[in-house]
Amino acid sequence: MADNLGLLSVLLCTILFQVSLAVGNLNVEAFSNGSFSISVGGKQWFRSGSVGVRDLGRWWSQEDGSLELTGSGQSEGVINVGPFTSYYYEWQAKGASSLTLTTTVSVFEQMPAVLFVLVFNDKATNTSSNVNSTLSTFPSFVIEEGPVDRGYVTWSGNMARFMKIDRWSPDVPIYSNIDGGLPLVVYDSVMENAVVMAPASDFMSANQATFNNTTTGEKTLAFGPLSSITEIPAGYVCSMVLVAGNNVTDSMMQFGNFLKTFYKKDESYRKSDFTINYLGYWTDNGACYYYDTGNYSNYEEVLDAVYADAQTANIPFRYLQIDSWWYYKGPENGVKNWTAKPSIFPNGIEAVAKKTGWPIEAHNRWWSPVTDYAKQNGGKFEFIVESEASLPVEEEFWDFLFSSSKETWNLLVYEQDWLDVAVTRLQALRNTVGLGRMWLKQMGAAATRYGLTIQYCMPWPRHLLQSVEISAVTQSRISDDYTPGNSQWQIGDTTILASALGLAAFKDNFHTSVIEKGCHNTENEPAPALETYAAALSGGPVGPSDHILKANRTLIMATCMSDGRLLKPTHPVMSLDSTFLYRAFQSSGPNGQLWAAYTEVGPFTWYYIISGTMSSAYTMHASELPPSTNVKPRTSFPPSLAYTYTLDGTVVKAMNFTGTLDIPECSVTDFQYWTLSPIMASGWALLGELNKVLPVSETRVVDIITSNGDIHVVYLSGEPGEVVPMTVYDTGSGTTEVTSCTIDSSGNSYFLFPHGPCVDSM
């Protein structure tokens, strides 16, 4: 990262220029006076506001002449994102401050992206003001009407689950706060063009805010370090990126690809994460046994009974999550000591891990000011200690914590919860530039050394952005804590953010039966099927949390193979872009939760469309569906069968998909779920496993051999001995056929489409 930003911030020459560069639907014009303009889809969307910075307790601004442009230049270069052209500007504060700044505008040639970099060449002091603004304004964009109607969407709050959506207008507030407003997507009213704006470095210290120009009266959106930071060291670099795309989802995916490439995030950690790929049993908030042992005297007995029940019911849980009920806490409920209480685990966590064979995902929260690990309290490690929380500041602490836990009780995933509260309780995380980044990177580096992965919980968007520098962070919670009957299944918006950043999205635990008496929460779960479908379609962990003897095996097994391996889509479920049109403009798009996922195997794509709640009926068009490698719904859609089914294998409705699908008004108990299956040249369609949420998943159907534009062989994967029912549909006669395929000893079976049989080798 330092190499990339350093190359982009070197001033090579001083010349006068006015240049324009276009990539895709993005055009950037830069001028030697320090200004720029950005056009999208051939129309100007943004022009620059003034450059400013806080130093010595006041603002120094281009706007009032106290910050002066002293030079400008242009150069070219190449980094891992690709070749770029940069425009450089030198700034000098006038008067009491001797602060100098360098700003750059770098336009990339191979993707529609522009990177803005601000370098503090000198130390800035007494920079802080309120926490929810910025202490500099580069880049800044004038917020104005036209030339097209635009809306905006951004993420906020814990789990980044609160969506702020409105029109882009100087008369409409743009959400900005330490808890969100990042990334921010601006899109047109026909969803043909969109841009993402977000920090591109030191995400934990970055922010955006709106300002009013005291000279022109214009309202601007600016990016820079958090305004609560008290000083900026000389040489500090902060950056912001703007990436263009065709719609909200497309621009977010391009934005995520930019950051993941820039920081070289290794996504193999996510792809191989055991807890993302296999079924687990969960005990966090909302779970039956959350701070509640029922009729048992301790958690060792509870979890032994959970394991025995799973064995009897033949439910293949493969790991165990233990929540905050197991370790020692200080007087303010922060972590005092991350070891198990004997009253909770009389024989230690290791006894449960050994008996069950389940590796452990373990919860943690913020550190108490009286934590035993801090030198201030007689411990061995350097901590920052304040009145409400503390923070480890040396990597050796994480080495100690992870090595001992992995060796002793088979820690597999470290769940760092209460990320937002750590920031609100610890002033140093809000006031010290780079501290949040250091904390999370030290945690991640140690996890990598010990073969662990990390789940973030209660993150703000800035935590998720910071994960692009930390390959060990593979997953994040994206919903509120589960309570039977609440709406935390609504994950379609936040999966966009998580997926863009290379994170698996976790819906949280859930009950699979309506009534589960004797649990911590006494409420009934009215929609266990919807909870299950949302979890399976998320592409992330799936974690039932049922009472012993109450688990609905049919629903649980609909998410996985017989050995607990999860059946996954290629593209996790996300809100349709048209939903953002309705919420910003109230003139088009569905009024409700309408999402889509897809599985792509070979040249074919299977779409999954789900609506948990719809306030009014809506006709969905094929053009609203996300594009796959082989299907571009905006231009054409292959012949497909639209069908619904029940998990006993019954096809309820089946019809040729003619480009529209009528979604009725619905609620959580009658949610709508449709699959679109490509129709082959022969007139047959592969429906797949109709006892699963994802009848065709990339986990089960690993390859397809085609012949003359038709499926010839379907290559299946599974547990040896597992029987996989493959259903096909004849569009000519309107009938189905089912062939049972038994997975061989090597974990494979080959289904000869459409009539079978299944064979062990090809």
C-alpha cells in the first residue's frame, strides 16, 4: 500500500495543463488550477469543491485564500491496479501555519476509477473538532441538481445494516457519521450509471462529511481523516477512490475489485474457511442456549447433549460456536481474561472439543480496563488503558492468545464482536490516526500465522473496508442479533457490501422450528423456512441454534450435503438494483425485499429469486437480474423455465419464463421463491435437487459437459454413499423425471442428462 500511494504522490514537474481522460462510462477532466470535473455516461455529475485542512485549531482553505496553490504537474506510472495518469498539486498554508500539502488525481487506464491522494508533507497539530466530520476537504464534490436525476445509497450502523437512501440533491441531507456513510453510491434514476465514493486507505481513520462553502453558498461532500483526530504526522497519506459502473451492484463489485487488487487481498482464505463451507451449531444471542443451560448444570453438559442429539438425528454439524457466556468479564462487562470459567466448562473447552471432534469458533468482545493481560494490571503486554476499555498495541499479545487457544482447545475461527463499541468506548481509537488500522492488522497477522480466520461482528462499514488489508478476515455478520420473529433475515442490501469486499456474509443463527419451549427466548419463530433460505442463499456460514430434540432436520439438510458441506450459489443473494430506485424515487421498482442469487456451471446459469416481504405486487423483468459470465439480462435472456417447488420434491408451478415474473404481495410466512432453469435445445431443463434450497449449487454440480448446445453429463460431488436425486423437466410434456445418483467412494457421480443413469466414471 505504501509503495502504491507513494508512487502516486511524487511531484515530477510543474506545468500548466487542462486534460481529459475517459475510461468506460467515466470521464475525468483535471485543470492546473487544482480543480477537476467528473462526467458519467457522457454528462457532468460532479465538479470539485475547494481544498481545505485544519491546523493550529483553525481551517486553512483555498476558499478564503489561506491555502495557496504553489505548483502543479502531470506524470504517468503503473501499479498493480494498472497504468495511470496523475495530476499533482502543491499547497502552502499562509500565515501562522507552515503546513504544506500535496494532492493528486490519478486516472486509471484499464478500469473506470480515479484515485485522489492527499499527503501531509508537514505535521498538523490541534486538528480536532467534532467526531462526525473531516479535518481536510480533498477531494470534495459540489452537490447540485442535474443533469440527470440521481439517488444515493450508503451503509451505516452496527453490522452495516442500516441503509440511508435518498435523492442526490443540495436540499437533501447526505448521511455522514463515524458509524457510516461509507461507501457512498450515487446512481441515476434509470439505473444505467453509478459511481462509488469511498476512502482507499487507513479506513479506520477516514470519513466523509458535507460542508457549506461560505463564499459561494454551495454544499459540498468532502473526504478526509476523521475530525476527532488530534494531530497528523508528517508524511501521512490519505486517499479516496471513485469507481464507476452501470448500477449499484456493478459499481460496488468494481469498487471492491479495485481495493482487493490494490491491497492484494488473498481470497483463498475465505474460499477455504471451514466454517464458511460446513454446517455449524451456534450459541450466540437468539440461540436456545444463549446464557441459558436449560435443564443442565453447565455448558459442558449442554454441548455434550447437543452433540448426542445431532448424532441421533443425523444432523452433520461440523463445528461449534461458543459465545460471550464462557469467559471472565470486568465490572463494565469488557473482557478481563479470555479463558473458560470452571463453572461453565468444568473440564475446560478442550473436553467438549475432544468429545465432539468439533473445532471451535470463539466469541470475544472489547477489552476491559482491568484486563489481566495489560502491563498496567500486572500482565505481560502493552495496552492502551482508558476508563471504559483498553486495547492491545503489540502483535505478540495476539500470538499468545491465538497459539494457546488453538493448541489447547482447537480454536478455528476468532469472532471479534462489539467492534463498534470498542471505538465508542476507547477515545484513542477516535483521536489517534492509524491506531484502528494497526489494531486490526496486528490481530489479522497473528491469525494468519496460526492458521486461523476471523469473523467481524457489530462492525461499522469502516471495519469492513479495513478488512481488504487483512486476508484472515473472511466473514462478517451483516444482520442484527437474531430473535425469533424479528426481521434480521433481511440481508439483501448488506451482502452487496460484504461480497464486494471479499467477505462471506453471515445472517446469524436461527431456529428451524416454530415452537421451541425451554429456550432463552420464549417467542415462537413464525418463519423458520425463510430464515433457512436466507442463510443458505447468503453464501456465508449457516448456524442453526435449536433446542435439543427440536431441530427441523428437513430444513437444516436443505442447506447442505450429508456430510454438512454447504450447498452454495456462485453469486450470493443481493437486493435487486431496482429496489434502490423505489426507495430513492418512489416511482419504479419493487416496494419490498426482492433479491436474486445465481449458480453458474459451465455455460449455464440458474437464477434464484426470493421475496420475503412485498407491500404490493410487482412484475419483475429479466433485465433486473444480475449478470453472470454467460447471461447478460439487460440485452438478452436464454430460454428458461420458471418454477417453484416444495422440499419433498414436488414441482408446484412451472412455466416458460417469457421475461417477466409476477411477484405477489407477501409476508414472511408466504414468502416467494422462484428458480429459473435454462432450457436445453432438447426441451429438457435440469431442475436439480428439489430437497435443497439451492437445487443446482456450485458445490454439488461442479462441472457440466455439453454436446450440441445441450447438457450431456452433469458432474456431481458429495459424500461417498450419499444419494442425490436429480430432477429434470420436459417442457414439451410438462412432466418430471427423477434419477437417484449414489456418490461413489471417490466422492463423485456422473449423471447422464436427461434420463440417466448415473455412473461412477466417464
